[in-house]
Amino acid sequence: MMMTMRRSLILAAAFAGLSLACAARAEQIVVSNYGIAANGMPYAIAIEKGFFKQQGADVSGILSSNGGGTSIRNLLGGNLDYGEVDLAGTVAAIEQGNDLHIISDNVLTVGEFVWAVKPDSPIKSLKDFKGHKVGYTNPRSTSQALNILLVQTIGLTQADVDPIKVGGFGEQVVALNLGAIDIATLADPVWSKNSARLRTVVRAADALPPLCNVVGVATGKAIAEHGDFLRAVLRARREAVEFMYAHPDEAGDIVARAYDLDPAIARQAVRNLTAMAPDATRPYWGTGRFDIKGMDGMIAAQRGVGAYSGTPDWEKMIDRSFLADDLKKDY
């Protein structure tokens, strides 16, 4: 009897230990603007289709935020392993001494952006921007940086337009309808929600070169202790991206549920982004391969709005070892 009881206790302890180990492997990841912006859509696919678990990453949930700085604080302060964060914010955090490493290049273009007007607007092309009020979200934002780049493509400067801080993409639609701005800088899925009531003047995919938007980031501790988890996350995200290009409508339905969107709007947003690419080698959602030229381009754009100064040492910041072998060679 005592021997049986002892064996039962040992087995119970073993199962308890196994349960705790499994629970410890279940982990949140951090994705900037998940549930709001297009960059995070592949993670919704990876969760619903079970790609994370199939690849060996027990992702228990996704922690969203309204910007790169918040995402980085959540990543470091929450003792989490992986995040998807804007490039300039990541570079600045690394240069400030934070133990972060860029392990994947996730969004290779700014193809989600369009510049739109009311249907009866006299503004028909980019050259008509001169002297008009152009909305952007916030100082040092990507939208502000892209506005500067856009007008530079036709030889204008920011002084040739009237930039107006509005505070958000949805707020720009309101400001446009009220006449507070003449041109709204919008991004999917907000653009798809409002496209029937507005007119596109310029699409970023047609006017701007490939620019790295967000990257996959890991802490030094995660790299040292949880490399298998990081590899599994990147494999699952890649599988999700490939699924989106192969099945855009089904992917749109999944995004609709995760982002609380009308299915027709979500399908349109996914179709927009899977169909457009500035050139054949630069899709919107990348599978992890690095585009250093696109990263340099985005850093140059962020310098223009004071979001970053200096020159990143990419070889010190990037760790390609967590990518699949066929993705380790840069574009």
C-alpha cells in the first residue's frame, strides 16, 4: 500500500511538472497595431489555421499596442520573446542599449498607404498637391515621413504643401469630410472601409520604392534560451503569409473576425495588399528575407521627420540565424 501510494505521488508530481512545463511554453507575442493595421494580419491567420501550434510555437495570445515604442516596452517589460515593431523605433531602442535583435524583415513596402480626396475635389494628381492641406497622423509618424517622400518625387518640398496633424487614419476621413484637410493619407484597412466614398489620387505602391515598414524582433535572452520558439514563430508567420497570397478571400474572412471588420472590407484589404507590389520581388507581406535597401530607404524617410538620426550598423543589429535556409540570403 505504501509503495503504491508513493508511486501515485511520484506520478502526480511528474504530471504536474509536465503541465507546468507546457504552460511555461505557452507565450504571448507583441505585434504593433494588431487588430488595427494591416501589418499584423498574418498573425490572425497563423492563430486560426493552427500554424503556430503545428510549427511548435504555443502562442497563447497577441499583445497589441498603438505604436513601436509601446511594443518595445511591452516586449522588454513583459519578459516576452518576440515582437513585430516598426524599424526606426527598433533601431533607436538598440542604439540606446536595449538588448534587442532584428530577426526578420516582415513588411517590405508601404503599399497599404493611399492619398485620397472627396469625389468632387479638384485635386486629380500629385502635382495638384501644391498649396493644399495634407493630413498625417502624428509627428514623426510613418505617414508624415511618406508625405515628405511623396512630394519630393515631383520636386516639391514640405513647404509647398500644408501638412496637418490629425491624429489617426479614421480621424483623417472625418477631417476630409469636414474640409479641415484637402487630402487624407490613409492606410488599409481604414482605406478599404472608406474607398466607396472617396477617390484615390496616389497609391504608395505606384509612387514610392519598397520601404521596410516593420521587422521581427527578439530579446537577447530569448535568442539565448528560446531559439526553437523563435524559429517556430517565423515558420508559422511565413506559412500564414503564403496562405494569404494563395487564398486571399479566405484570409480576408479570418482577418474580418480577428479585426472586427465587415468581411467584404477585410477581403478587399487583403486583395489590395496581395495584388500590389512595386516590383515582382517585393510583396507587401514578406516571409522574413531581408531587404537592406528597403530598410535604408525607410531610415532615410524617418530622418526627414526627426524620428531617427545616424546610420544603423545592420550587421550588428540583424541576426539571420532564425530564418529558414532559403531566406537567409538578402534580396
